[in-house]
Amino acid sequence: MFFPAYNEEKNILKLLKSAIKILNDVADNYEVLVIVYEGSTDKTIDIVKKFANKNNKVKLIMQPKDKKGIGYAKMMGFKNAKYPYIFYADSDNQFNLREFKKFLPYISKYDIIAGYRINRYDPKIRIMISKIYNWAMSLLFKTKERDLDCAFRLVNKKVINNIKLVCHTGVATTELLVRARKKGFSIKEIGISHYPREFGRSLFESNLLNLPKPKVVISILKEIILLYKDINSKNK
């Protein structure tokens, strides 16, 4: 399991304890990677270091300041994962990691198992933007999945070894499915629960009515265009 994190000091300890408990139940060999952006300004790094010192299954990986973006954090997670099955999720505790067990019956049948949020507990404006995003991406890339930006997934490492991920923003979550489907890998969707964020704030949102930050939107649009060009150039 790996978890990107940025200023999640009030969430990260609960997340790590939950991950360890679940993995002890289902796996003989496992690791937990936490990819923390170097620009993190709270105690997230210190908490992970302290936890890792007591549990050798946990490893802290620092994401360089000049390599910012959730997409780059996911690249680092996939690159550093050593086992054949890789699960990742956000570190804000809006998911119940116990629902990872729903994926296990399908682990040998599908290359990617993608969670989709049954009832999403985010600000209404963000849910609306997400619906528009999913609709637009389905038109551009012929995607079939219903929740393209849901970060609760189990991925067979052979997928990662056969595709090249380049997106540094949140588009990376969609890119994984787009490139995997183009390569013929199988994808299974499973509904999962979603909960309100108790602590911290999404980097996607500004302080004004939970609207997305203009800089973030511009970066996402640029990556969508680049991804579209790249996917289509390889189809020719």
C-alpha cells in the first residue's frame, strides 16, 4: 500500500494504524509507503518517521520540492513498490481502508480494481466539477469507468511495467485507466463508501466557496491536452 501525503498530521497516524491492521489480516508479506511532499509544513514527516522507526514495514519516501503534484507522488509510489500487487489511496481518511478487502476476491482475475464512491461526501461544487470532469474525459478518451478521479485502487505491477505515466496533476488518476485500457488490461469497478474530511483541506480548493484554484485548473487542462495528444499520436 502507498499513500501520498501533504500536511496530513491529523490524519496520517490513524491511516497508518488502519493500513497495518488490515495488511496483517490479509498478507504474509507487505509494505506501507508514505510519499510526503518536501514542502509539507506540519508534522506529517515527523509522525511517519516515528512510526517507521517502530515498524519496519513502513517506509517514508520524500517527494522533492521541484517535483510537486499528486501525479508525481503516485509515480514515486509505483516506482518504489516492490510487491506484485499495489494498492493506493488518499491519506485524508475519507475512505475506510477495511473496504480494501472487497477487492481481494478479484485480485487474480483483473489487472486493476478501481473503487468508485457510492455516496460522495465532498462540497457540492466539487462534486459538480467532478461530474463534468468525468463526462469530458469519457468523451475524450472513451473511458467506461464511472469515477475516474477516485484514488482507491489495486493495481497489478505488470500494468505499471507496461505503461508510461507522465501526468503530475490529478489527471494521473485518469491516465492510469486510460493507458491500461489502451494496452488491453482488464479493469473491475467496485463501489466503496466515502466519508466527510474531518481534518485538513484539499489542495484542489480555494477558500472561496470551495471553488478550485485557478492555477490548479490551468495545470489540469494543460495535462489533459498533452495526454490527449500523446494517446492519439500512439494510435496512428
